[in-house]
Amino acid sequence: MIDLVPWDATPNFEFGLTGSVGLGLARNDGRAPHDWDLVISSGLNDRSNILAALQARCIDDPRVRVSEYGKGWLIRQWVEESLLCPFFRDLTPTVTELQNINPAMTSLEGVVVEAGNSAIVPIRLRVRDAKGQEVDAVVLGLRSRGDVRVGDLVRVDGHWCELSVNGSEPIGAIVSTADAPRLLLAEPWTGFYA
């Protein structure tokens, strides 16, 4: 198996299974399951560390990479003969409200400065644009979860709106409703986007 906890802190997270293995429907012929749908419940810091370990493994070892749905994945990967499919759940859930969505399409380009919530849908990122302003981006596409790291150059195509998290004062943000948007302007490896 792989080491998902490579740091020295005392982690606060829970692991669970879902999918066919979690429901007891996995094949019963002595072979490993085709995939392990792993649910990781954690706070932001532990999630960021686990996410970074998964992403680094994919970048460093081409043998574990998975390409599906016209793109590579930074968190779905091969472990021995089974596919690891991690899903993240926040131990301190947030309520994200989008208001006053502008119907006109627009774009945001910049460097990611906060990506710990990139593994949870809706994906939430903080992006610093060319003017130095930090803007929150919300991506609703499930197939982009875990793709983005701090320091990545991204482009988010979507609609300007107001974002409120847990009842906070609304702030300006951009929301993308695309199912599998091409967020990364520089691929983590050649052919990441097929």
C-alpha cells in the first residue's frame, strides 16, 4: 500500500470504504477488487497533507497514473493491481452559498495560493491574479477534484458571483459549472489532458 500520512503531526482523520467493496459487493474470486473507493474524512490541514502525498506519488511515478474521461488524475491512481479512488469529506462541513450569479461568461487566470479544498466538491480555490488580487474560485466539476496544487497556474472560465461560506459576508468569486474543466495552464506531465 502507499503511505498517505508522511508527516510527523498527530493526524485527525478517518478512513472508510464506499462503492462495491464498502457495500460488500466486491468480486468473490480471490482477486483484488478492481477499485477501492476510499472515503477520507479530515480537516483542512490533514486533507492538504494527504492530497499532497497522493499528488506527489502520481507526478513522481508514471506507473501509477490513471487517465480517464479525457484527462489524467492526480489523486486516482493504481496501487498494485487495484485502482485507488479517494473521496474526501470535511470533518467540519461548510455551507457554500452562491448568490447574484452574473450570466455573462468571464475568466480568471492566476497562481493558486490555497488548494486544500481542491479535493472536495464543490472545489474551492484561492487564486492570485496578475494584479495581485486574491479571488476565490468555485468549480462544480467532480472530475477536476484534486487536480490543483498551490503554485499551479490556472484558468477558471465561469461566472462572477458572490460567495458566502457558513453565513459569512459575501465576497466576489468566480464559479465554473463545467463538468471537467481544463483548469491547469501547465500540465503536471505531458499528455495530462488528452
